Amino acid sequence: MIDFDPGTAAPTKESGQRNGGDLVVETLEALGAKTVFGIPGQHALGLFDAMGRGNLHFVSSRVENNSAFAADGYSRATGEVGVLFLSTGPGALTSLAGLQEAYATGVPMVVVASQIPLEGLGARRKGMLHQLDDQKASAANVTKSQRLIQHASGIPSAIQDAWTEAISSPQGPVWIEIPQNVLLDPIMVPPVEDALAEAADNPPRVELIREAVKWLSTAERPAIIAGGGTRRGRAEKSLLSIAEQLRAPVICTPGGNGAFPWNHELSLQSWIEDRYMTDVLEDADVLIVIGSSLGEVTSNYFTFEPRGRIIQIDAEPRVLESNRPGLGIRADAGQALAALEQALTEAGAAGATPRDWHGTSPEDLVKESLAKVKARLESQDLAKELKFMADIREAVPADMQTFWDMTISAYWGWSCWDARDGQFHSAQGAGGLGYGFPAAIGGAVGLETTGKPGRVLAVSGDGSAMYSISELATAKQHNIPVTWLIVDDGGYGILREYMVGAFGKATATELARPDFVQLAESFGVPARRVEPDQVGDALKASFAADGPNVVVVETLLKMFGPTHLDN
């Protein structure tokens, strides 16, 4: 066993000796990993020693939760697996809120956490630094599976299996932990030369597709809800084909935003929280739900009462019929929609029944519904908010990816943001604060790693910004091209609205906050403060700059009225 020199807290073995950490690095590189996020720690030093002999690019965050968000953003931006290295105990536990978001949203990640030496594992309490009774049990709620590797020879296969599980639908983070001595001790295992991980097949059952076609062939008013699983399954082309064959209006959830062309004649866009849209979906005689549980937001806060039949497609079997009975099809969204598209075409079922929404065509229904939403918004004294969001959209290049924190601007973005050729990413899966900026850092790193323009936009409120403010140091250190828009309203704005609406006053929502411009500049990051009507020009200038920068807007934005409360 390799001991630590208590004077240096460093391994006493000679530099260059291969150890278990080398097997981790070699296997990840063989699987195609290019970048790792995390923070060094004493029990994980074997990993970091090995990285010095490998080719992985390491991005060190300042808080482990933000490392998890960054690995999440890397994966969402690139479609590749995010990789996260964690130290034992506090480091591992601090990452869990970030992993909850990845787990809830289905983001493929491989998490390698260190562990105390083997001799301390089990029921014994030796008082070792960072010791937990069962560390991997802490991750059980926020990862697909958890593995403890007790011998170096098991490292390559375990990581290969974890990678396979992470990319197999339903995708998600997979947890591996390796004791300190297994990472540090010299090994006899030869260098890893190749590793193979292929996603497990998850096709729909034939009889279920056949039954779905039967339902749709007699439907007069089919409609579609496209959830986040549509994007994860890369099902956009099949979705468009099916919608056009059926002449079915399509609405996207916040997670599905961008799965269907925003200005298509059948697009209800993403106004999922508006009662006018709920009315349309309730009136459908067959509703196809893809990659969504019909949860709180999608059901307009559980006010949705469908009168027709539901076909629900999801890779996660626990989601099926969790909120509404229907024809549940457990399958990857991409495979399921491809099969449904082919079956509809072969059966000629799409045009078997005329589409008639009580004397209105589907295309006219979409126009009328969007017009009703617009009129409702214009009646609520929301001119500032509508212009603010429109100015941001006009300033952001069509192909730029955006990352949104849990803030009023993001809540607007869920409904009104046209993703165009970029991608819209938000923390709607778990709903934790602090996602936007670190996820954008990971996204920008990933885009540059894959040879694409790296500039991205992060949007936060002043409350959520403080969760990740330390990552300004990360952005500066690596010169990451992230523009961070902080909308400063002096508190937790959406909670303020909720409490005033429910109780007539807000409690504990007001915040003392820093001068964000001076704070950013203290990190060496350029920043500017502008008025709300200047946000578009400020963003354009920031996008043209090099490295990270910050735009601060001090303004109080309101949300549109909660239409689920209408009588």
C-alpha cells in the first residue's frame, strides 16, 4: 500500500508509476472522453496524478455542485457524456443537487468519486477523514446506479459498463467510487488500449405501435405534446413528419423547447402554462405525449383534464401513466417515433379521417390559439417584460446555445423562447438554483472541444447568481467564452411573487447583494451595468468580445398571470 507523507499530504511513491488512476484515465480516453470537471481532493489524488500522464482536459470548478452542473452543460451542448471527478465525503455530497438535475433531465454522465481506503469500508467507524457509512447510498436518489470498485483490475470494465448505462435510454448519470488505495497502489494491469460502449436498444413493442396507429387512423383532433425526451432521443425529424402527416398541433414543454419548429403552421410553441393551450389539449380526441410525465408544469399545475385518449411514449417506465391513464409505450423517443412514422406511412392512416376541430382546421386553430395568448399577455401590463425578452432573443445569434437559471427570465423563456438553430437549456428537471452559469461554462468548453464556436449565454437572477458566483474564477482561469446576463431585482423574485399572491406579503425574499459589476471585475472579468432597454445592444457587444463577460440589468420583471387559477 502507498502511504502518505503526513508533512506533505502527498503520495510517497515515485512519479511516473502507473496506478489505478491510470486505468480510470486510460479507459475514459478510450471511450472518447476529452474533458473532465471536478475538484481535487486527498482521496482522489491518484486520479489527478494519472491525469498528468494522460490527455484529458481538466476544468476545476470552485464548488462541486457547480462541477456537476458544468458536466451536465457539457453533455447537453455536445451530446457527449459528461465526466465528473469527485473527492470523498463532503466533496461527493456537495455534488448531489447538481446530479439531481442531470438525473431528472436524463443527462448522460459518468461520475467517478474517490472513497476512503478499503480497510475503512463497511460497518466499522475508524474515524477516517471524510468517512461516510455508505457514500454511494447518498447518490442513490440522483443517479441511475452506483458501483464500488474494490480491485484495480475491475476498473476498465466497470467504467465501460457505466458509460454504456449512461448513454442507454433513459439516459442519466452513473456513479462509480474507487477507494484511495485502489487509485494509488501500483498495478500490474497493462495500459487500456480500447473500450467499447454502445447504447442498449430500447425499441417500442410492435403491437403497441400497431394500436397507436389504429387510434390515430380514426382521430379527428390529434395533438402532440413534445417533452424533453423528444430532444434526448433526437426525434425531431420524425416528430415533424408525424405532425405533418396527422396535421396535429404540437406544443413543446420547457424541456422539449426546440423539438418542433417555432413558426411552423402547426406549432403551438411552448405556451404550456396558458389555459388556452390547456383547452386545446383537453379537446384532442387522441393526444400523443412524448418524453413527458404530464407533470406539474406540463399539466398546467394539474388542471389538465383530457377528454380524449392518450398515447404516452417514454424511455422511463416509471413515467408511463404516472399522472394519466393511456396507452403507455416504453421506448426511446427516437426509436418510437421512427417506428410510428413508418407505420403511419405504410398504413396510409394519417389521412384516413378528416381533421376537424369543431369546424376549424388545425392550422387555423393554432393561429387562433396563439392570438388568444398574445391578447391575454397584452392585457396584463407586461410591455416591459415582452420587450425585454424580445430584445434578448434579437441579440442572441440564431445558433447560439443558452443556459437559464431558475429565475423569472427563465420562466418567461420556458414559454416564449424560440430556440431557432441553437438549443435552450434550463434547470426545469429538478428546479435547483445556480444551474445557468456553471452549465454554460461546461457547454462552452464542450463546444470548443468539438471544434464549434464556443460563445454561449447564461441567464440568472441575482439570487441564483450568488450560488455560482465563484465560478467567475473558473471562467477567467480558462478564458471561457460565456456571456452571463444577471437580472438583478434585489431578491428571489419569483418567490416574492408567489408569496405576495398567496399571502399578500413576502417574507425572507429580499437580499443584500453585491455590486455585481465590481465583483466580476475583481475576478478580472469585464462587466457592465445597463438599463433594461439597453440589454440587446449590451449583449451584442459582449458576444463580440473574447473570454467571459458579465451584463447586469437592475430591473423588476413580473410573470404573466397564473392562468391555471382562472375560472
